[in-house]
Amino acid sequence: MEPSLAGRRALVTGASRGIGRAMAEELGRAGAAVVLVARSRADLDQAADAVRQSGATAVAITADLATDDPATLAARAADELGGIDIVINNAAVLQPLGRSGPEIDPVAWRQSLEINVTAPAMITFALLPQLLAARWGRIVNISSGVAANPGAMINANAYAATKAAIEGHTLNLAAELEGTGVTANVYRPGTVDTEMQQTLRTQDPDKTGAFLPDRFRRLYERGGLITPEHSARSLVQRIADAGNGQILSVADASPQ
């Protein structure tokens, strides 16, 4: 049975493909209106059309979280739907990949922090006043199993660091929000067959070392990846729950 989110309004970043698109589609099927945000206009329009096929309202906003102001983006999303009730901060980057050392691009490192940590936090902060006024809101920050096992992605130091940071931000915010009707939770989506996975398994081992491409190629070859739709459904089925300050996993319906 599909959960009912009728009348709710959701914002999903990184919504043009993969897990983000699947989450937007699942939210639409559950009755929510959705603002989809991503950089690629063509992919974004296709994703919004897919949401509309369920009869839901979908608005596409092209934005780059590395350069565009997150608070302005949040305000525009709220204006499009008359408010936002559900925030899913999904957009993230893998780069820079490679052996830690002076050859790591410091600009790419800072940009990973901006996109993976700062932008989600600023989007959330911009929308918090209306969520608190309504006494109902759901904030979900998409993390990764690497936050629990950082050594599983050698030579992806920036990505591992930012996922640990977004979890710390989320759980601290959840404690602040306790009792307000607004919740903040982490979602670890599992090992999903996405473009990001393809990027990992096709890396040049001379640049990143053999660990990353070998590990993720083996996962792919033995059928160890799940679909974006499976992961998205696992989250959306629980999103109306009042639980707060949880680390949710695709593998189970309870905090871990």
C-alpha cells in the first residue's frame, strides 16, 4: 500500500536521475507535489514529466549548488508550491578522487564541502521558519554507508568526510528540533545502480589506485547493486513517520 502524502509539498535536489529522480517519482505517487532541482535541464524536464505521469504536480528548477545561492533556491521552491513540507537533500559529488596528498585539487575539495554539506544545510535553514510555523516538516539528508565505514572507499577522502559531516549536522539539528513537529533524519540509500556507481567502477587505477574501481566493479559483476526505485520506495514509505534523529537504511525499517 502506498503511503499517503496528499497535500504535502516536497523539494528534492539532485532529482534529474538516479536515486533523486526515483525519490521524486515515489513522492508524486504518494500524492505530494514536487519541486525537482538539478543542473541538467534536459534530464530534469524528463524527470518532472515522469512525476506528472502519476497525476502529481512537478516543477523543475535548474540550479548548480556549487555556484547558486541555496537560500534563494529554497525561497523559489517554496514560492512555486506555496510552501515546502518535505526537504530531501540528495545532490552530492564524488570528486575529488585520488590518493590524498598535495596533488588533490583544493578547489575541488572545497566544492565537495559546498555541495555535499553547506548547500543542504543552507537550504534547510532557509525553509525552517515555515516548517516550524506549520509544526510539521520532514528533513532528510541522503548519506552513504561510507559514513559508518570510511575505510570502504579508499581514495575518496572528500566524499567520506562530507558524508560523515552531513550526518553530524543532521543528528545535531534533530536534537534541536525535538518536540516541534519537524524532524531531521539521515538516509543511507544502499549500494544503488546509478551513474555514480558507474563512475566509481570505471576510474583509471593509475589515478585513483586500484581499490575503488576493483571494489565497485566486483559489486556490479556479482549483482550486488539495487535499483534506484527500490531505495527510493524504502525511504518514501517511512517519510511520514514522526521519528526524529534517526539513521535510516534501505536494508531495514528501523534506526541503526
